[in-house]
Amino acid sequence: MPDDKKTLLELYRKMVAVRQFETMAGEHFAAGEIPGFIHLSIGQEASSVGVCSCLRKDDYVVTTHRGHGHMIAKGADLKRMTAELFGKRDGYCKGKGGSMHIADFSIGFLGANGVVAGGLPIITGAGLSIKLRKTDQVALAFFGDGACNRGPVHEAMNMAAIWKLPVIFVVENNQYASTTPMEYSCAIGDLCTRAAGYGMPGEKVDGNDVLAVRKAAATAVERARAGEGPTLLENATYRMKGHFEGDPQKYRKTEEVESWGEKDPVERFARVLTKKKILTKKLAASILKEVHSELDEALAFAQDSPFPAPEDAMNDLYSTMEGGSHA
Amino acid sequence: MPDDKKTLLELYRKMVAVRQFETMAGEHFAAGEIPGFIHLSIGQEASSVGVCSCLRKDDYVVTTHRGHGHMIAKGADLKRMTAELFGKRDGYCKGKGGSMHIADFSIGFLGANGVVAGGLPIITGAGLSIKLRKTDQVALAFFGDGACNRGPVHEAMNMAAIWKLPVIFVVENNQYASTTPMEYSCAIGDLCTRAAGYGMPGEKVDGNDVLAVRKAAATAVERARAGEGPTLLENATYRMKGHFEGDPQKYRKTEEVESWGEKDPVERFARVLTKKKILTKKLAASILKEVHSELDEALAFAQDSPFPAPEDAMNDLYSTMEGGSHA
Amino acid sequence: MPDRILSSSAALAEALHEEMERDETIFIVGEDLVAHAGIFGQFKGIPEKFPGRIIDTPISETCIAGCGLGAAMTGMRPLVDFHFSDFVTCGMDELCNQAAKIRYMFGGQVKLPMVVWCPDGAGLRAAAQHSQSLESWFVHMPGLKVVIPSEPADVKGLIKAAIRDDDPVMFFQHKKLFAKEGPVPEEEYVIPLGQAAVKREGKDVSLLCYGSGYYLCVEAAEKLAGDGIEAEVVDLRTLKPLDMDTVAVSIQKTHRAVVVHEACRTGGFGSELAARIQDELFDELDAPVKRVGAKDFPIPFSPPMEDFVLPNVSDVLKAVHAVTYR
Amino acid sequence: MPDRILSSSAALAEALHEEMERDETIFIVGEDLVAHAGIFGQFKGIPEKFPGRIIDTPISETCIAGCGLGAAMTGMRPLVDFHFSDFVTCGMDELCNQAAKIRYMFGGQVKLPMVVWCPDGAGLRAAAQHSQSLESWFVHMPGLKVVIPSEPADVKGLIKAAIRDDDPVMFFQHKKLFAKEGPVPEEEYVIPLGQAAVKREGKDVSLLCYGSGYYLCVEAAEKLAGDGIEAEVVDLRTLKPLDMDTVAVSIQKTHRAVVVHEACRTGGFGSELAARIQDELFDELDAPVKRVGAKDFPIPFSPPMEDFVLPNVSDVLKAVHAVTYR
Ligand SMILES: Cc1ncc(C[n+]2csc(CCOP(=O)(O)OP(=O)(O)O)c2C)c(N)n1
Ligand SMILES: Cc1ncc(C[n+]2csc(CCOP(=O)(O)OP(=O)(O)O)c2C)c(N)n1
Ligand SMILES: [Mg+2]
Ligand SMILES: [Mg+2]
């Protein structure tokens, strides 16, 4: 996996794109333009971008309620993403899904999920499908530290392991599940140690270091593509914002939040690239500008897109419904 | 825990009782006297008896579809057990439960379960209840190697571990889940290694050696009573009969069955006791006779007990149902 | 003493304070309860007042449900918070194959005093996986009771009855109703399960409802009064046990009925109630029993579509006109 | 060519052989399938003929369901064997929050050709946790289709339609019917979903049924014929989509209807159908629609009690007499 200048800058650009997308989404949520509730991944960009940089377009990904970053990193169209968050007709899901239920099958993005751990059995099925169809795709699931405590995660890891499915399990351990600290809901230090119980490799990675993430993910992807089975990666990171936008966050101290602010993965990578003389202030500014102009475009697209007609609610349920009434 | 002569003989007597009960049940099932289907624990007596020998009457136990042995070992009345298997009015559950759904709350036996792993969340709740009520009881679950692959097992172990509940998880690894060999459904050799993923001790025990089982269980029970939290015990054993009575058993070889027959836990313990000069042929014969006469009594009780009246089906659903109709 | 005006959240919290004071076997268990006193503030003050008796869990709905059950089987009286009713899907085995059946299967050996508390309903733009009303699944499951209050006073009286009940009770509260206020008596009271309330009298049509459907009916009844139609509003409050007597008395008066709920129409509780009414009161009916419920689609995210799928006051009016036209 | 006489197991196996031959994206996944070709012998010959396309799983119902879904989303056409329908409780999230909603939530981006195959029903003395008929839960879940064949010929034609369908289909077969035999056409045929079959014509009462209820109705109709009552037996075959046209035509002729199923009565499919009939065909009805189903109890183990709880032919007769008396 080449880590040439172009690649590194592309990683950085993606991280900035995720960060700025999330920031934009937060602002427009606050302004009342985004209905429902949204969960931002600010602080976790190294994980989404690092992992997805190892994937092909035809590889499969599922994510969680906190999946904007993963989707952008997998190559989604910002316009249709934004429009979906806004509940507009030109959104990826025509406004039916919103932030928590967004997908783009054309890039193998099999969807966000409003049910914690809901994607894990699905990705296992995608892995089985790859194996049955004998392609060299891989299937990858992002999930949270909190999700690790749900049964489907256990069943999925075991099943992927016994069948040596090309599945990569990426737990983004951002220290909290909603209000619950990871140390409360888990009696061991590292979630990745559970991998041993399934007979698969498990690795803990500095999840705020995009290159470390990328390296670990590359190994896992290679393993999977080679038919050697699944891997569990634990990306240790931190969500810098509330669980959802508007979260009163009584469960954590300002100092803690601030200390993690210093480990901000985007700034950190910028420092690395600057040191390597790959990134300059000027280049950083122009990347940011480029990202902003893309986002402005996406925003305008979303704002201009009409709301769905009420009756559009009646489309897209069944593929075929003939010879009978369903209501 | 004293292992004096009396205790050892009592262990032996219990093992014989379980073995003979199961044999009797198999015969009367074949004769058409027991409705439905039954799952015998022949070959697993060291586990049921060894574990339960460490429990008090007020400790809680849940078991599976293969729970006759556990129930007898916990001190159940053979008469009411037999009557329940026969579907009779004087059975433990008045004929409503049968073999797979039998319980005796007076001895802390919270029930068999027709759903694989169904007892695990329940026993965790019993453990929580003990903790909240501040008693020194313990709560123990028997389950199978196949059950280990279900999500509730994962959730239960994690929950018991983080709260340090007085729960003991006993997996009876009898090498098969119905037709499925343990090695197929699990990519690791020992199920007990999963304990590490929850931060609890896990131990593999020769499940056909009643004293080894008893020793490991004693340690786990002590730990639980002392408030130090849960333990996972894996009792390696073998079911010497089919999954259910009538199982065509195409999935295993006669040689395998025969080779485990040589490790028969009852005979093995008899040899140990004989060597220690605790058991003589004569004593063994008299124990067997004693057990048989108990079983004859139980059988007569069951056969004499009337079937429930059809309308008895309408009792026992709700504790209270006033002020409205439920149908 | 005049009634205070309280929200449903406050009414619930008040009832729980009183009950937990009274009976120390009561405890609350679920996800993310302590830090914010429940996601709807429904447990306000309880973490401070009853430390250790409101317990945060990992995200493990299956085990949470089973855990409540195991505690209920061994002397405790748990209230299990299911976070969002949509996630009952993760505990259906524990609720339906275990909690609902254990007393029966074991021949009545044990009591199961457990409340499964589920915020349900749509309207928050929370989309398909956080908006469902699934009560009819549980009505179809012998061994469970099903309670769905509408007004704050009902919340208080019914949660007390549910907690004191020795059987497993599914208790649903609509997410959009937590902040809604209403008078709540100060004094101790319990509303027995299985008692519907005629909340508005009328002679022309019976509006049979519960939960959020109640508010649709109240508004519809106001409007109908303007048109000279006197609608009787019967708040069922508990679906199992069901107060069929009150329903029958109302229909014997009005001879027309509309069932209103937010759950989707096909297979919803309206089907059960309509089927029973036409069976038991066939000769009383001057028109078919109409059912108002959500259209048979998952709840879509975007506001115009969500609003379209959900039942509204004009759906109730239309149904009333259809049955009173005859 | 005269029809062969086959059991439902054999009819299912035959259909699967033909379909798997035709379309290599079809595979079967579930517990304990290979060694004994399914617990009811329903997959006879498939392990030998299609190795690798019938896959044993660990005991992990949640993941099995999700696994089928993930495969369906990515180009395969899985048949998920749920072992016993009672265990759908362990996969409700995957079936109802995922499979039923994913196409819709994602704006129609994907097709989900998945059959969830569930042996259901009682009568085997298997007690409360292995005897349920839970179809009405899924009828209440938009996004799923629900198919329940009765006779072997229906099994063959309907499983083919279910497999070829691009939506998730819940397919229930009664455990006691696997061995029951009937004529099955030799030639290729598919029974489209949403087509009921009038299997016996009659002018006095419509018996609306499916699955094991069908056989109760056939027997009842015979008996009724002796009493001079001509019962029309309508085998619904699929509950969603529902062939309401055929139901309506029948009722327009008979003006009386009894719905018969094994699921417990309260909240069962009979409620939905009765509610719809009285709504849509009010003026056609000369008597209330009666529902015959199991009594509202878990299935007890002991034979006399199980028999008492389950619906039987005399329940059907009683219901018919109640509606034809008027
Ligand atoms: C099955 C289920 N239970 C509970 C919830 C409510 N919920 C949404 S997100 C969340 C916390 C998830 O924590 P984690 O898995 O660590 O992901 P993070 O939010 O930290 O990204 C909870 C409890 C849910 N959506 N689904
Ligand atoms: C949730 C669930 N899935 C499947 C079954 C069917 N079933 C009953 S026993 C059994 C095998 C259990 O194996 P194991 O846990 O090893 O226990 P053993 O029978 O060996 O004692 C299966 C698959 C069930 N009862 N419950
Ligand atoms: Mg987290
Ligand atoms: Mg086993």
C-alpha cells in the first residue's frame, strides 16, 4: 500500500472533508434545518478515513448511527448525503432514511443503522455472500464500544470466524456509549482481547493516528482478501462532541474533553504532514477552501431540493406487490 | 469442603440416581408413556452432581432442555419430576411444562428452558437480585457448547462480570449441539477461554470426573459467595445417547460413541471409590437397589397420578386478572 | 385539594418516588438512566433519592429483559426501561417465550412482578427504527398485560397499578406525550388495570382510543361538536385486560364506533377490537366499526412523509363521518 | 399426467431442488440442516445434490437472520431455516427492524429476496416454547410478506413464488403437516403470492382459513354437508398480500363468515380479517364474522390440556352454527 505524497494528502483532504461536513451538519441541525437527531463523528476522522482508505469501491461497509464519516470516506456524494440529512427528495434515500438510515449501494455502502450493532449480522451475511460468489471483495463493519456488549456482535464474530469470512470488525472505542463510560460496561481494558475467544486476530490501534489505523486496516483487509478470515480492530478514539447534537453531557468532565481535544486527529495529521513537508499552511488553506466549496455546493443542492410529496411515503416498500392488497 | 466417605458415597448415589432416572425415562418414552420429546443427560452425571454438590438449597439454578440431572442433583423430588414428564396432574408443573419446562422454586431450581441459552439472562437477573437483597446466595446456570454461540450468553457474562454478580456459568461441553460438532461451530479449542474477554476466570475441567468438577465448582461458588464475581467453568464431557430420544445420530461414528463409553463417569467414579475401598460390589448393588426402589415409587406415583382435566389449561396464566377480560 | 398541573414525565417520576419509598424491592434497570435521569427526564430525582436502585446497564436489551425477569422470579419488583419500544425486538424471546410463559409453564409456582417500560410512537422525525407502536404484538401474547396511558393522571395511576401487579406488564408511553401537561391529583391513587375511562360523553359515536390516539379523539370530538355530532371518547388505558364492558355500554348507546391508534392499521389493536365488537355487539351496530391507524408503512424520516403516514384528526373525522352518515 | 401423491416435506424438497437447479444464487442456511436434511426431512437430497449451498450454522438465530439479509442485499437469494417458528423471537430485530425496513429506509435502492422459513404450530406435545403460531406479528409489520400453505401442492407452488419474490417473505409450515400427503402436479408451476383458493364451493357460509386451519375446515365442511349446510372453504394461502377479492366474492355469496386458524384468538389474523370484512362488506353480512383460534393460553404440555387449548373441528362447527342460526 503506497503512502506517497498524493495518498497522504488525499487522506488529509478526506479527514478535513469529514470534519467540515460534520461541522456543517451540526450548524444546520442547530438552525432547525435537519429534522430528527444527528450523531457527529468529530474526533473520529482518523478511524473512518484510515480504514476506508484500504477499501475498494466494490467492498462492503455497514455503519452505525454515527456514520457520516464512514460514508464520506467510502466515497459518497456529499450532495445526496446532505440532501438526505435534510429530508429532501434528492437525498440518497429520497428522504426516507435520514442521518441514521442512509446508504449508497453503488459504492458498497450497505447502510447506517439506527439499532446499535444492527449492522453486524448483516455484514456477516455480506461476507458469506462474497464467499459463495467467490469474489475477492471484503465486508467491513464499523461499530462502537457500546455495541460490543450486544449479543449480535458475539454471534457475528463467531460465525465469521468459523467460516473464515472476509469480514473486518472495526470497533471505534470512543470511550462512551451515550452516557455510559466504556470502563463501566466492560470489565476488561481492551475490547480487542475478545477476538481471541473467536479464534481471530485482534488489535488495538491508536485511533486518532490515521496512518496507524490505515496500517492495521490494510493488514486486516489483506488477510480477508486472501481468504484467511476476519479480524477485530479496536480503534481507540474519542468523540469530541455530545452523543447527539444537544446532548447535555453531564456524564463527562470538561477537562477530559479538553485533554482529548489536544489529540485531535485532524490537527495531529496536519502536524505530521507539515513536519514531513508535505503540507504547508497555504496548501492546508486551499484544501479547506476546496472542501468548503464542495460543501457549499452540497448545501445549496440540499436546500434547493424539494421535500418529498407526502404520498411519496407510499413508494419503495415492496419490490413487487401484485395480486393482493397489503393494507 | 469435606470429601469424607459419606460425602463421596452420596455423590456416587446421586450419579446413580441420575443415570437410572434417565434410563427409566428413556424406556418409558420409548413405551409411549412420556409425551413430546426428551433429552437425556446420560454420560454427563459427573457434571450435574459435582456442580450441585457445592450448592445450598437456597442457591438458584437454571438449566436447559437437558436438565433432568441438574434437577435431581439440586434435590428435586423424583415423584413429582416423573409425574411432570408423564404430563400428570401431580407433576411439578401440573403437567403444563413437561421435561423441557420443569422447575421447583422450593429448592431454587428456576427452571429448565426450551430455548437454547434462554436461562442465561434469567440467572443474571437472579444474581442481580441476590446482590440487591444482600444475601449470600449464588446463582448458577448450566448450558451447552451449542448455547455458547448465542448472543444472550455474551450479554449475560458481560453483565455479570461488570457488576461482579454471584453467578457461575457452567458450560457442559458435550461435543455436540444436536447434529453439530463443537469444532464446527467454534474456531477455538476451549470455550472457557472466552472468559478472559469478560474479565472473569475461566477453567476447563474434566467433566467426567466428578471430583474434579466438584473442586472447580467449589472454588467458583466460594468466589461468588465472597462477592468476587462470576466464573466460567467448562466441563468437558460427552452425551452418550442421542440429542433427543429417537435421534438417528447420523452425525457421529460408533467408534467415537464407544470410546467415550469407556470414560463413563459413573463407572469411573465407582472404580475410584472401589480403589479407595469406599465402595464394594455389595454396597454398589445396594445403592442401585435403593435408587431403583425410589424410582419404582416415583414411577408408580406418576402412573397413578391422573391426567389434568382439559380445563386445567385455563389456570396459572396470570396471578391476578380482574376488572377486564383477557381473551 | 386542587390537582396540580404536571407533565407525564413528572407524573411518572412522582409515582415512582412514592412506590419506591413504599416498597424497597422495586428497582429500575436499563441503559443510560442515571446521568440524565432517563432520556425523557422521566426518572427525575430518583438517582439522587434512591442510589443503587436505578441501575445503568450495558447495551444488552436481551439480557436486560431477562435480568428483570430473573429478578422478578427471585423476590424483586423490577421496572425494566427499554429505552425505545423499537428495541423490544431485541428482547422478544425474553418477553414472549420467557416472561409471558414461565408462570404458566411452571404450573403457577412463581409470580413475575415486572414492568417493561417502553417509550413508543412517532412524530419526532426519528424514522423507521425509532418510531414504532408495537403493542399489538403483546396483546397477541398470552401471559402479558398491556397498558398504555394517555394523560398525566393516567400515567401516575396506571404505573402504580402496573408496579403492584404480580404479572409482567408491558407499559407503553408515547414519546411526544412526555412533555404534555395535565391535572394530576395530589393524593395517593391507583387506577386498576382493566378499567377504561369515558372521558367525554356523547351519544352519536364511540371513539375508542388509547395513548396518542386519545388526543386525536379529543380534538376530533371538539370539532364534531361544532357539526352537531356528539362523540363519546373512551380511553381504553389498558388493552389487556380489556374493559369490554365499558366499550359495550358506550356502543349500546351510540351504535357506532371508531377505533383510533397510532400503530399501523393492519394487525393493529383496532383489528382485535373491531373484530370483537362486531362479534359481541353485532345487532347494536348501525355501521361498520372503522379503524384509524398509521398507514401500513415504516415511519419515513422526512416530515411531509411522516405526517402523511401517521393518523391525524382529519382521519378520525373522516371515519366518524363514514359511520354517522348511514 | 396424473398428479403424484407427495408429502409436504417431499413437495418442499422437490421445489427446492428445481429452484436451486435453476438459480445458483439460491442457498439454504440454518441449524442442523446437513446431517439429517432438515429436522423434518424437508431438504432431502439437497446436501448431496448441492453441497456448499445448504449451510449449517452455529446456534445463533439473530445472526442467522441477519446473515440471510446481508446475503440478500448483496446478490444472493437465501432461504433462512428458523428451525422452529418460536425462535423468531431471537431474530425479531433482524426481521422487523432490518429486513422489513431496509429497502424502504434506503429509498428503494435494494431488493431483498429472502425467504424466512419457519415450521410452526402445535399438537406434538412440545409445550409452550415449541408450538406457537406467530404469523400475525409479521402481518402487522409493513415490509414483510406472509405465506402459509396447507396442502402439499400449495407448498410447492408457493415456495417457488416466495423464492422468486424480491421481498422478504415469512413462510410458515405447520409441523404436523409435513407428513400429510396430497396430489402434487409433476409439471413446473408457481402459485403467485396473494391468490387465495376456493377449495370447496358452498353457498351457506365462508370458511376462511390457512395452514392447519384448512384441514379443520375441510373436515367441518364434510360434517356440515351432512346437516345440509354448504360451506365454502377459502384457503387464503398468503396473508400478505391478501386476496381480499376472493374473500369478498365468497361472502357476497354466503353472507356469513368464520375465520379459522391455530394462532391464539386475541390479536390473531382472524381479528384483522374479521375487522376488514365487517368494514368493507358490512351490508353483505347476515351475522357477525366469527373467529376460531386457540384459546389465549400458552400451549400446555400435557395432552388433554393441549387438545383443549387448540381449536378443533367442533369449534368450527359451533361457530358455523352460530352464524347460520340467524
Ligand atoms: C439496540 C439499541 N439499543 C439502544 C439504542 C440507543 N442508543 C443509540 S446510540 C447508543 C450508544 C452507542 O454507543 P457506541 O456503540 O459506543 O457508539 P457511539 O455512539 O459511541 O458511536 C445507544 C444506547 C439503540 N439505538 N439501539
Ligand atoms: C434458540 C434455540 N435455537 C435452537 C433450538 C433447537 N435446539 C434444541 S437443543 C439444541 C442443541 C443444543 O446444543 P447444546 O447447547 O450443546 O446442548 P446439548 O443439547 O448438547 O446439551 C438445539 C439446536 C432451541 N431449542 N432454541
Ligand atoms: Mg462509543
Ligand atoms: Mg452440547
